Amino acid sequence: MERAPDLRQHSYELIVTSPLTRAIQTTLGLFGEHPAKPPIHIECLHREHLESSCDVGRAPALLRQEFPHLAFDHLEETWWHNEGELDPRGFVCEPGHIFEGRVEEFRRWLIDRPERMIAVVGHGTFFSRLTGQYLGNCEVAVLEL
């Protein structure tokens, strides 16, 4: 199994990351100094399943302030799930069927990309549905589509 720092040796054509701050920070730590300088694309389909307050996102304007070299213009103002009733904790949980549909939409999005070597940085629950295996923190998996 590859270790995350070893990822820099691959010639990625695209880096895809969730718009959640923790994923962007991980992406920049892993690929910010990648020798090939692949573009970094923020993709909201690839966000974590919203079940906790830590999975609620931030507006693109706030993300742009913190990460001015990345593009957020394609994101809606509220790009995380927010349809339905607030739960007792004060946020709207994403229903499982909506999450599963989003995982499949992201899989199709990846398949339709022209790039063949893509690194995806994201979150545990999302990756478990996308790959069929649970990944530990900073664990790497290869997915051939």
C-alpha cells in the first residue's frame, strides 16, 4: 500500500478535492508542491455525508479568502445539503438515498473526465461508498473506473 507522501511521484493530470476546509488543507499539503503542478478542482459532489456539524460547509466567498489561488466560482452559495428540517442539533442531515445518489453522480463525473490519472482527496464515509472499503485517515486506495 502506498503512503500519502509517496503520491507526489505520480504524474497526476488533475487533483479533485471536497470543498470542506479540512480536505482542501490536506490537498494542499499533499499536492501543493507537486512537481507536475496538476490543476486542483474543488468539487462539491465529493463532499462528506452531512451527518454532523463538521460536515456543514462554508460559503465560497469565505473559502476564497482563505485559499485565494483556488477557484470557487462554480460553487453555489450553499453547496452542502440544506433541504429539510433542522434536527435538534441545528442542522439538516443529508438523507441516505440522496447521499448514495451523489456518490454515483460523482463516479459518473470521474468516468466522464478526459484525464486518466486523477487524485481525489476527501472523506471517509464518501470513500467507503465510492470504493467499497473503509479507508483510515490518510490511507490511499486505487480505484479504476
